Amino acid sequence: MKSQVSELPVGKAQPRRKTSRLAPLIALIILLTIPLYYPALRDSSKKLYETTLPRLEDLEDPISLTSLVEEAPPTENPCSINCHDDDNKASVDTAVVVDRQPAPEDTTVVVDRQPAPVIKKNDKGRRKRMKSGKGQREDEKVQAMMRGRSSHRGKIRSRLFEGDECDLFSGEWVPDPDGPYYTNETCYAIQEHQNCLKFGRPDRGYLKWRWKPDECELPLFDPQQFLQLVRGLSLAFVGDSVGRNHMQSLICLLSSVASPVDMSEPGDQNKRYEYREHDFNITMFWSPYLVKTAKTDPNDERRPYELFLDEPDPHWTSQVALFDYVIISAGHWFFRPTYFSLHGRRMGCLYCAEPEVTHLTSYFSYRRAFRTAFRAINEAGFGGVAFLRTYAPSHFEGAAWDKGGDCVRTRPYRRSEVVLEDYSLEMYLIQLEELRIAQKAAGRRRGGKFKLFDATVAMLLRPDGHPSKYGHWPLINSTLANDCVHWCLPGPIDAWNDFLLQLFKTELE
């Protein structure tokens, strides 16, 4: 008897089964019914996709995005109040971090003769799942979601740039042998924890790069041209210490031709500088959460803050209409423990200890804070231009910020070496989506304008530009956390003012 070709595994002989007479009838029924149900399946998958990525047309509806990414928790570690001690005070036996964001534990980056990326805590379990096939399927789902998010990023950015001649923010870092254009000895505005040259950083290569857009030229900052353009105008920075880092870079770049009068109160986080000969002033509003906040314990600075996510911070929103230009930014503070209130009652928390409180993510507070801030600008009668300076990623490697993580690279990445992903991508997309809503609302009011100041990708490529351990002198018998959030001055953050000058020229000329 001839052997039959079989899909059964090799082993004990199996009897050949007879084909049921009902099989052809069942097959016919299936073939006839699939076309009837396929449209429903197709529409179902389409609906699932649209709940993940909103249509751009929906971005004018403040309600349509309320739960876009809030179910998936971000991958950061909780950041204690020491993460944000901007006075940079340190005792001999106490570790202090200055406004630092915890590093995501599952971020992978390209390593160039530097410490290896952080290994996931559950990496062994992940390898087991990969062997079983489950982990591979999970990774494929994540990769597909990230591709969708990246595609959404491109679409919404194109809408935000409608009418602009060139996208300044897509490009690469190229060598610049002439940099830097000031030093720590020529600028008094550099804070200690950003003074990398003073505290002995041995390499200088990080100072020898400039940003080159793909489609056009970006001239280097010209301080005389800048002061001519802004004569009679005012500029406000709103945000945290990275925003202040930006302001100090601007003052340093202008220092070769002009020095301002410092009108700030001693010890005040808010700053005001007047360039009286040029009738120009700069103000820094310290508002790391952008919205109204309160201490949960007036006598304990270490306790979490309460964020009133639907109430703007009156400290800056009551004055915003007085300015011609506003640069608004926020990010790293949203990873520390906080309580959230909406409509006068507590709605949840991030990294709190109370089990009865709803535990939410930083995406929840981040989206609502920007929505409230933008709405306040629109409702304040602001008639100028508000720039959203997007999230600048940190670059902790080897461990989390509080576990010895560091940023010791000495050259920029190229675009092919790293991608924007995980929580950095989500925070960035939240900003773009909320900016689009604000633009549409401003258009209906015919008031001020909202423009994109996209620093995210450019700074993602600069892991070499942070102070690391060069924001202080070494201390005996103590360990200070490395600063991989702020930027050395001079350093890559100076390119933000190359951007700023071009944005001003576009608006004023």
C-alpha cells in the first residue's frame, strides 16, 4: 500500500480518518457568511486604531483626547523632591539632584564605547517569554504602536508648520570648529551646576557642533541683529529650570554686545532683566507645573504638591498679556509624586502611598496642565506670539538617575543611531496635540498666535551636552547624582537661540 503524505508528527502510525459528509456543507456556509461579517470586523479594527491615534480633525475638540494615552503608565521611576532642588545645596553626607528626571528603566540606546544601556529588571522573564513566542508577539505589538505614533507625529507636525517656508527643527548636528561664542569667564549668568568648564570637564568636543536643518540654512546667533529686532519688545519664559537654562544661554550670547540690569529679587526663582539701551526686557516666570499648585504640608517641603489641573497659575497668567513673546515649556517636574485635583476635588495621584486614591500617570497631568495653560493664554487677551518649546529628553545611561546613572558620551548621535520612543515620545505628542487645539482656539478668537519651537529631536541627539558630574567639585565621603537633564553653558542649548532669532525674524519681517 502506498504511504500517504501526512502533517502529523513522525511517531506512532495513525489511522486515516474518513471525511465527514457534512464537511462540504459546513465549508459552503462559512464561505457564504464571511463576506457578511467582514465589514464589521474591518470597521471594528478601524475603530480600535482610531482610539489609539486621534484624527487631526478632532484636535479642535478638547474632549476628544482626554484618555488617549493615560491607561499605559510611563516607564520612569518616581522622582523625590531632591530631584528638583534648584539651589543645588549639598551636605557632606547627603546626595542632591538638581531638577533631574528619572531615567526610564527599559530605554535602549546605541552605545559607543560608553557604559551599556540600562538592563530591564525583568529581562530574564522577558527572555523566557521570547522563547515561548509570547514576548515576540508583545514586542511586535509595541513596535506597531510606535510606528503608528511616529506616523501621527509627522502628520500633526506638518499641520503645525502650515505656511512656514522651512522646518528648522529637522536636521543634524555638524562640526563647527569656531564654537563656542562665549565662555564661562565672559558670561556672569551661568549657574554653578551648568558651569562645566569651571568644574573641570576635560573634553571640549561638545562645544564644536552647530545645528544644520535639512531644507534651509540656520545662521548662527547674531546678538546685534537680535537686539535690533526686539527693540521696544518684551519676552517671557514660563516653566522650570530648563527654561531658565535657555534664558541664561540667551543672556550669555548677548553679553558680547550688551549687559542687562538685573531687576530680580535676591533668592527669587523669578527673574527680570532689562536691556535699557535697547528698550527690551526678559522675564522668567518660575512655574514648573504651569498650573496652580499648593503644598500638601505647608511645613514640609518634601511632601508632594497638589496640582489644580483646571486652574491656571495666576502668577504668570495674570501678566502674560503684557508681553509680546512668550516661550512656554515644562516636563521633568511631572515625574515626581503629586496629587491631582479637578473641579475642586482630588481626582488621583502619581506615586502616592494611599491605596484608596486613584493612581494615574504623568500623561494625565501633563496633558491637562498644557491645556489649561494654553486656554489661559487665549482667555487673557494675549495678542503676541506664544512659542511652545517642546520637551528636551534627558540622557541617563547605565542606571536610573538615583542609582548612579550618568551621561558620559563625548559626541552627538546621528539620526540613524537613536529614535524618540517610550515616555519621551508620548510627552512630546501630548504637547503637539495640545498646541494644535490652542492654535484652533486662537484662530477663532483672532487674538495671539501659537507657534511650535521644536527642540525635542535636536536635543535627543545631544547626550554629550549635559553637566554630568561637572556641575560641582568632588566632595569627600559623598556621592552626588549626575545631572543629565540640564545643559552645559556654553553648550548645545545655545542652538535654541539660533532657532529663536530665526523665529523672531519670521514673525517681525
